[in-house]
Amino acid sequence: MAFKQISAADNSTVTMSIDGVGGLVLKSNGATQVGTPQINAANPCFSAYQTATSTSITSGVWATVVNYTEEFDVTNAFNPTTGVFAPLVAGYYQVNAQVECGAASGLTRVSASIWRDTASTVIKVNSSMAYSGTNGSSLCSAPIYLDGTGAGPTGVLYMRVLATGTTPIVNGSVSYSTSFSAALISRTA
């Protein structure tokens, strides 16, 4: 739908219109000059939450959070079963991790961490909160570089949790109390 047409001194015609998604389109003699920028679907991003009502973990031992339900995963770079994010695009990713834990009694600490490299214990970001009671949560967020290989020490990310207390559990449900997400914010060459 054209809403404005302008004739130039050289008898060319410039038309401004709105495209099907509400963006401005400028055409000169029928050829598009400027249009709505397209979102690149190849930019890896995902959001997932843990679906189990609770998952038992060992007190004082780091555990990888697994068995997520994906809200979305644009490039299938996140494995919801293992909890590993392995994008094939190099760049900086905004990564967010939130965990809620409970314990039968004496919950004293809940730590959420974003780790790189499944073969080692490289902690990239850590947040730890002290508690006294039976429930607690922790979250962390940071821009993190991934090399786009989908493997190795700078190619994958996953969330781990550490809780201390009597029979600690990771709480999960449709209320998104334990969640993990990442999105490419800047590509590198």
C-alpha cells in the first residue's frame, strides 16, 4: 500500500509504503532502495526451564542442571536433555541462569554458575547466596565469548548448581523457578 509518491527532477518516481510487517519501504522507479531489516534466524538463542518438580542433588557438590523444556531454540544449539548450549556461531552471548533450591532442613547456601567446557571445571560466572531455612535461589548473568566450534573449552556452556543442606533439591516447574537462556549479542569474525 503506497501512501506517498514523489516525482524527482529527472522524472524518476519515489514511493514510500508500509510492508507486511509494518516496516517502511522506499522504492525508486519500482526498485526497492530501503526496506525493513530482516532478523537473521541464524543467530543462536534459546530459553528453557527445568520441568521436573524437583531433582535431588548431593549437598556441597556441583551438579549440572538437566532435563529442561525449551521455550524456544532458534538454531537447535541447546540440548534440553544434557543442558549443554553449543552454538556454531562465534561471538559474545548474553547468558542468564537462575536456580531455586530447597532442602528438608538447614539450607545454608545456593550457588548458580555458568560453566564453559564440559570436560573440566572452568567456572565462568558464579553467584552464591547464603540462606537459613528450607528454600533459596541464586541467579547470574554475563556476556560470555564462545568460539562457534560447539565443543572444547570455549565452545559450550552449561548451568551448574551447588546447594548445602539436608537432602537438597533443585526446584523446577512451569513457574520457571529454574531457568537458563542465552542469545548472541555480537558476532566476531
